[in-house]
Amino acid sequence: MPPFDPLLADIRFGCGLSPLIPPPADAEALLATLNGPDLAAQRFAIEPFDTFRQRIVLFNEQGRIRRANRGTDREMAAKKAMQVMNRQARRAQMTWLGQTLARRGMTAAPLRERLAGFWADHFTTSGKAALMRRAVSPYVEEAIRPHLSGRFEDLLIAAVTHPVMVIYLDQRGSAGPHSPRGKKGKGGLNENLAREIMELHTLGVGGPYTQTDVRELAELLTGLTFRPTVGRLFRKDMAEPGRETVLGRSYGGRAPGLDDIQAVLRDLARHPATARHLARKLAVHFVSDTPDPGLVGAIEAAFLDSGTDLRAGYAAMLGHPAAWSPVPGNVKPPFDFIASALRALAMSPEAYVALKEKAFRQHIQYPLRLMGHIWEKPVGPDGLPEADSAWISPQGLAARLQWSVSVPQILAGALPDPRDFVDTALGARATPAVQFAARAAESRADGVGLILASPAFQRT
Amino acid sequence: MTLSRRAFLTRSALIGCSLAASPVVTPVTFAAAPGDNRLVVIILRGAMDGLAMAQPVGDADWRAVRPGPVPGEAGGPVDLDGRFALHPAMAGLMPLWRAREMSVVHAVSTPYRDKRSHFDGQDLLEAGVADLASGARRDGWLNRLLQHYPGSGTHTAWAIGADPLAVLGGAAPVTRWAPEADLALSPQAIRLAEMVMQDDPAFAAAMARAFRIADGDGDALAAALSPEDMGRMMAEDMAAARGPGETRLAAFVAQQLQGPARIAAFSINGWDTHAAQDKPLSRALGRLSDAIVALKDGLGADVWGRTAVVAMTEFGRTVRINGTGGTDHGTGGAMLLAGGALHGGRVVTDWPGLDEASLYDRRDLMPTRDLRAHAAWLMRGLFGLDVATLERDVFPGLDLGADPGLLL
């Protein structure tokens, strides 16, 4: 029998225990949840970027009207319209955070949600100004989510050539020095996206690349840009002519186009250093800050042997005994913590998705921030920290305790009996101390809050 | 209806301890280390209008670019040295000015130019590097200072607040604490929480520190609040975290600096004044002024005498007022310095002038010195770092240049 534990399947590889949805029966059933239609995404919809893009088109139109009609009523009307669009997008961003939580709370395929979170963080982006700041969930919906269990090279191409990433990592204006635009002095080369592709997305920071490789990749990427009315765009007049050599292999030389960019990305995806980097990152994220080398090696081999098949990598992870160590593993990051609490409480999504803006900020967004995660506003392109110590700080723990004893009561109205909830939320994980606290608490809110704040609930 | 936090606590028969503390804008950080001098860094997020804070009333072009009252007129600024005058909302700092415990550094900026994005500007200000695209630096210059601070260990550096405060991010450990993470538990719940956390040493240690910090903030209270009351309290804390509250924050900072902490940093928001800026800017400048006065009051004469406070922003704003009574993103700006360790009462500047040909891009105040040089000379004076370390590690590639003599 391959190693498996239904409790850990939900806690470590899912979104936490749910009183509504039983855990999978074995590792095969767990993997099989990745098959079939994406029911959670259908039920809790998020606008894909291609739709979101129309908001930017309309916003920019009003901007042009505004600039062309300075000092007139038309300027004021356009300004007002832009304010309304900004507000609508901000509200939409909150709704999509609510929908992302609802997917975790209600899904029967929780591994899919965890993988969406993992890869969205691996390919961290954010917008820098205006409506683009609200475009991260639409980016994840369009670039990440459809590629969760296919080949890594397809995920890589979808993510790093996506307009939100192109803007975030300063690729949009990068022009080859010898390109028609570059020779006119319009824009120069920007290495940011090229560097992060090698350092963060593929080979890893210690990977076998040099500054020359970064520069050559940056030259190869020139031409990749974005126009709101079109979407992703390749502009030949920005592309550096000639051949570029990345990691010893030569690309380009014909008419410049996306083909060469896709070719180099496929090669980077299949590089052994990438398999090692991704294997370790998966094991660290799902199992432990200091993963068993055998576990990492198994995932790495599966990626390499399968030509970057992600599902093969997941299967290798779930098939390794170290993945099922009964020792409590990682501390849940703030979003996972809140989502798993809502799931354990079987909280109706309406109770949080439909909150008014101020209440949503107060009960969800701001507590998340106090716990250390500013939603869709990353500190850097390396995304959220993985180390447990980043989350179990005095402030982070105080914020978790504070949220646990107050917000569930406010959202749910009626809470379960803590003596029952200790089993619902923790199953066999419940320790004598938590069971005692569930009995001894003065109120349901305190009892439920102490269970959610307990180390048994917060570790996977 | 809103209730003050104090009202909640008074109403709720309070005993014991809570994580209550001063609600504030953004994070505060502390580093405890040997040595007696203190440095407080205040990041002004949103691009502070330095020309409104310290107005160059002695410049012949000033009235033309910024029509408004001058010193002596109603609502006018307060004269500093004949050349510059302080915004009236900061009049509370004049006693410090006269005691030579306050300075202004004018016409300075980071190396950031042209794109004028808050996002990139703040990244560069906090990273303390010349160019974000050229390197993969993701740590902040105060953290790099910590790495050269003898005796700065695991539990000596604190970062406080819900914002990342990247200026302190990096390899040197910084423990984060958000005073606005308010919590009131019944004594029974506190005991049970402590017991539950005993299952896991990392959780137990963090919880114990959380309770200790809260207990030590001078507001040690436990309250039996209903979740609804606590929800309202959280709403207030959230509101306070985005609005004024700097004086309570500063008092909290001062308390830490009287203990082992030697470095503190926090942010004040609200400087992006694109339209009708008189009121919002007066409010923001008043909050900055109040925070500095509260720091001085909280520190006491002895510690204040060994303290330097520096407030800096990502870039300045346009010289001219725009069509909507505000100012747009600019380049050169100003820093405000305060503290008993200063050789103060001076406006330190290589003033570029305000005639159009002297402006940057014919629109912004021309920066005549890198603000990092001033920060570096402060660290040199306060903590004894040598010039080579500052130029190589803390601010890579910076030329420190001549000592501006900011400190006594």
C-alpha cells in the first residue's frame, strides 16, 4: 500500500478539514481531483484578464477625453467616469479575494486551489498604477489556473509573457539597442524580466547562469510588450536584431517573433536546474521548511523524466513516505489560515463575499495584512516567504488570535459548540490542551477562536 | 456610533493585560544594540511637498511659483533663517528649532529620476541603491546597517507594523509588531491561549512575546469584550491605523528607545496631494510635527540628547501648483531632522534656485545632493560606521562626499 493519510490529505495538501466534504480515500483519488471541469471556478467566478483588459481600454479612453478637454465640463465628466471605474475595479478586486476564499471553503478539489495559490506566488506579479493594481486575480485566472497540471513549460510561457507580468517586471518598454526604436533613442534594454525568469521562475538563484545570459535573454525578450486594445503584443520595431546565446544555445536570427521567446522558455523549463529548483520549492511549500532530500529527489526526477509534466511531479510528491510524516509540518500562511478556518466552520460564502466594502476590509483584508500578507501587493517578485518564522512572529500570532476569537462570530452569527468543533477542525490532531480549552472557554467565540489559533490548527 | 477604544475598555470592567496599544499608520522597527545613540527613521509615503514644508521665501522666484502668504502675514509660514520659513502647521517645532534641535535638508533626492512612480520611488528609497533594475537587492539600508552593528542579535531588532517597511527587510533579524493589532481577551482566554500554545515551542515563544510587548506598552489591560465589541474595536484600530495616531505611536516608540532599542523606523502616509492640497497637507505636516514633539516628550531630556530623527520621502513634488490646487510628482525634495544629537537650527542645502532654467526638467526642484549621503553621515556620526562600509555595504556605490556636519 502506498503511504496515505486522509487527515493529512486535507490538512497538508488540501484546504483543511471540512464538515461538508469528506477527504479523498487515497493518493490516487486525491490526484484525480485535478481531472475534470473546474467546478469551483465555475461556481465562484473571477474575471479573466482578457475581460479585465476592456476596463483599461475604457479607462484610457476617458483619460484621452480628459486631456483633450482641459477646463471644460467634458474634462470633469471624464474625470468622474474614471473615478467610478477605479472604484468598481477596487470593489471587484475585493470580490475576487472573497471568491478565492470561497473556492477554498467549498471545493471538493482542494489540491487544485492549493496549487493555484502556489503557482500564483511562484509567478508573483502586481500592478503599479491605476486599474492595473486590480488585475492580479484576472491574471491568475487566465495565465496560471488553466495550466496547473499540464506541462511546466506551458505554465511558464503563459505567466511570464502575460501583460500583467510584462508590466510588473518592466518588460513593456524594453527595446533592443539596435532595434528601430532603440536606434531612435526611444527606450532602452531592461533586464528585469530576464533576470527574474532565470533567478525566480526557472533555474533558481544559485543556478548556472551568468550576467551575460541575463543580458542575452533580455535582448531576446525585446519586442514582447502589451497594448490594452490588443493584449499581449510582439513589436518587431522593438526587437533586438540578430542571434542571442542563452546558456550556450543560440536563438533568433530569423524574423524576430514570439517563437524564439517560447523556444528559450521551453529550454529553460526543461533544464535540470529548474527541475531541482521547482522540486525543492514544492516540497518546502507543502511539507517542510527542511524537506527530506529523498522527497525532493523524487519530485526532481519525475519532472525531468516526464519533460516537465507537473502532474508527474505532484504524483511523485504524494507517493513519497516523507510527504506523509505524521509530525506537524509547515505553519499555514495567512491566506491558507483564514481560508481553512472558513472551511472548518462551513461558513456560507455569502457571509463574507457579499460583505460591504468597509466590512470586508475590516474582517478579511486588514487582518490578512496584520498577519503579514498584503493581498495582491507583494513586497517583491519573490512572493511570500516560506519560512515558518516569517509567520509565527508576535504580531502575526496576535493577529491570528484576534481574528479567531472575533471574526467567525461576527460573520457566522451562530458558532458551533467548541467541544464538537475541536473534532471538526482538528480530527485526530486535537491535543489534550486544545480539548481542555474547548471545554473551559467562557464563550463559544473564545472556544472556537482558541481552537483556530492553536498550533494544531495552524500547522499542516 | 463609534466608541473610543478607551471607552470600550472602561465600559468592560478591565483587569490584567491586553494587546492594546497605540493605533498608528504604518510600521515601526527597533533594533537593540550596544551604544547609546538612537536613530529614528520616518518614511513619508506618497511624496511630501518639501517646498511647502520649508518654503524658500528668500528666493526671488518664490512668490511667482507659489503665490501665498509670507512670514508675518496671516496664515503665513514661520521664519526660520530669513531664506526659509516653516509651514504654519509645524509651528509646534519652533521651540526645537530655537534650541538647535531641528534642521531641514533641502533640494535632495534619491538617485531615482523621471518616471516618478511611488512604487518604484519608495522601493529605491528603502533599498538605498542607485538603480533597481541593475541588481537583485531586496534588502533595505537600515537592515544592512544592522548587519554592521556590533551585538545586534536575534532578539535585538524589532519591526513593528502591518506594512512591510522594506527599509528594514533583509538578513539581520527584525521582529515585527503592529501596535494597531489590538486585542482584548478575558483573563480566562489569556490563560487558555497560553496553555494551548505550549503544544509548540515556536508558538509559545511568539505568544509570550506578544503578551509581554502588549503589557509593556503602558496600556496593560484585559477586557471581557463580546466579539461584536471587539469587531468594532478592530474597525477603530483599522481607521486609526490609516489616520492620525502618530502621537500615540511616537510615545510607544519612545518607550522602546528608553530600553534596549536603538533604531526605530515607521511611516506616515498621506502626502500625495494632487488636488486642493492646503488642508490635507496641513494635516499631514501637523501629524509629522506632533509625532516629533511626542518623541521628544516621551524620550526625556537624557535620551533625546542622544537621538536623531530623520523624516524622508521618495521624491519631491512639482514646483508650481497644478490646475487643481495641488502638486504633481516631482524630483528634488526635503528632509526634516530633529533630535538632541543634532547640530541643528540650520537649513542645510546647496540651493539650486527656482527660475525655470534651474529646475529639473523645467518643472521640479533640482536635487543638488543624494539624500543617502545625509543618512550615511548620520549613521557614521551616531554609530561609528566607517566610510568604506557605508559606501560599499549600506549604500552600495554612494560617494559620501563632504561631511554636512549634521550632528554635534
